[in-house]
Amino acid sequence: MQTRELVIIGGGSAGLAAAVSAYDEGIRDILILERDEYLGGILNQCIHNGFGLHEFKEQLSGPEYAERFINQIKDRGIEYKLKAMVISVSRDKHVRYANETDGIVEIQARAIIMATGCYERSAGAIAIPGDRPVGVITAGTAQRYMNMEGYMVGKRVFILGSGDIGLIMARRLTLEGAKVLGVAELMPYSNGLTRNIVQCLMDFDIPLYLSHSVSKIVGREKLEKVVISQVDNTLNFIPGTEKEFEADTLMLSVGLLPNNYLLDDIGVIPSKTRGAIVNEHLETMIPGVFSAGNVLHVHDLVDFVSAEGRLAGHSAAMYLNGKLVKTGNYLKTIPLAGISYIVPQYINITNLEDKVELKFRPSKPMKDVWLITKIDGVVVKKQLKPFLIPSEMVNVSLEKGLFKEENQELTIETEVKA
């Protein structure tokens, strides 16, 4: 059995940033395990620009963004394995993986960073009524087919869900000559970034049907028609509101879920995000096992994924150097009115460095609201927010001096401006 200081599972934006961070803090025995044939993860199929404004202060495409980090990995001589599927992880940090050159390999790691990203909800996951013909595909799969494999997925396309990948693919398909018939969104608001709604739908006159969903799929072998209907406040279809589209492709952009099965298998408690419950250093309930990026909670910008990966690498280095203690008081973070979740879920006050970053999403669109952060019922931060929308993650930074060892809970809530 091999032994390793640090094993990073996933070679995408979070895993690469974590490896660079840990190396720069003195950890030299690092192994990245990536199941694809390239480093970079989902970035390799995102050929549009808009990446890197925070990280590199310039606009890059996904492959260009990935290349910056891949070059840093190679410059530091950090070892990585491609086509390496991790079979299992144990609570004592025993990792098993397999690839075509090494066969099945067992590793005893001192620390592990989970950076396995997320996956898309499928048609089966949302139980669309009707037939099951060829032509129903997720937006991410279509993106890979078109941008990496060179296959056109359809000529007349309807999109269900206004997630960012679906919006971007609406533009991509239009530029390649397909007719995008429309985008239906179950909620009364879009789940994509505002810039993507403008640049990918409005600029191409692609209609967006809010409070609508697919009520029927029609097609014996290949997709022939898509029927959408309006939904009421309980998300049930309203009879008589049907709209019918002749289409050869139905593309689904209906949400992303953290790819957290390895930790689920060993009983790590999932949070509301379906990622692991973590503390301020992104350490899970298993000492020395950290989680970062979209496997922890789905981000809206890759730059934020990289920043979280860097924190995980820094935290793993601290753990390996004996600088993270398990003693001390744990403060619990609790989302209240208007907030869907908070990461981290716990803060070890003893291990706090200079500050803690709290990340969360509002539960619905809101205008002119106070964002109120309290520690044990005492307001420590109050910010007026003109807009809050679920598609954009919010950060609150709190200095270490605000915390006391006897603190028990931290809450974040919204309050309508009077």
C-alpha cells in the first residue's frame, strides 16, 4: 500500500487550486486523482469567455482558465493521475482508485481533499410526463458533445430550465445554426445570472416562459413535440395553458447536485446543499478530510470555486502541520428568514485565523432588504441589499474579533426595509 501526505480527488478548478495552495505552504507529497483524460474538469467544455475576472483580472475561456492552473501544477511538479476512478474512501483516509495503467491502487493518506464537482439532474429525476424518445439530453452533456466531440445535438431545440449552462447553450446552438424555440422555467424567476439572460436569450430574441414547465413529451422513437404548460403557485399545471412546439431536441438545465457519493458512502452527514457539513476550514466531520467547490455547494462563478479550493489546500496544510486543533468551542451557523443555507455550518472559534467567510444563497428574489448577521442574538453586521436573487451566491466576511469562546450560534436573516 502506498502512503501519501495529501490526496486530492478531482482535478478541476477546486482540486487544482487546492494542490497549488497546499504545495506553496510546504506540502510536497501531493497526488491528484482525476477520472477524466484531462485536468481541468468541466472547464474544458466551457469555450465561452467570462472566466477569470476575479482570479486573473481578465476575461478567459474555460480552457484558458484551466490552463493557467494546469501550468502551475506542472511548474511545481505536483503528481497527478488521469483516467483514475476513485472506488472508495474510508473514514480512516484509505483511498482506492483504478486506472488502465496502474490497475487497482490502495493509498493510505494523511489528509484528503474532496473536489469532485457536481452532476446534472436528468429527465428521470424530474419525472417529465409522456414518451421516452431519443432527443432528451442534459445541457452539460450537449455542451461536451458540441464543444469537445464536435457533434451537433439538434436543429430545433427547446430548453427546460434557465440554469446558466442551459442559457449559454441556447446561444451556442443559435450561433451554430439551430433554432432555439424557447426556454421554460418552473419558477417565476430565472435561475441563471442576469448577464446570461441578457446575452444568451434577449440578444437572440429567444423567448423565456417563466412559471412554465414541460407537461408532455411526444415521440415514438425520436422526439417530435414538446408541450409546455403554465404552473400555479403550488407548481401544478394549469389546464388550458398548453403551448406545443415541434422539436427534435429537449435540453434540460434543471439543476446541479454535489457529486458527494464517496462521503455519502461512509456516513458523512449531508447538509441542505447535499454537500458535506464543514467547519470554517472546510473540514468535514472526519478529521483531515476536507471538501471544496461544487461538491460542497454549487457556485455561480468558477473564480469562487478556485478561491474555496485554495482555502481547502491551506487548511489541509495546517492540518498536516498540526495547526488545527479539534478542541475548543464550536459555534453553529443557522439560516433564518430568506436564507436557504450557510457554508460553513460550524465555526471552531479556537481555530479562527483573521476572519471567516460565510457563503449562502437567498431563498427567493428580494428587493431592498436588510441582511442581518447576529451572534447569540446580537447584531454584528447589517447590510442593505438592493437585490438578492437565488442564482447569485452572497458572502459575508466577519473578523475574528467579533467572536468569543462562549458563543453558541450565528444567524443570518433578511428583513424588508421599512
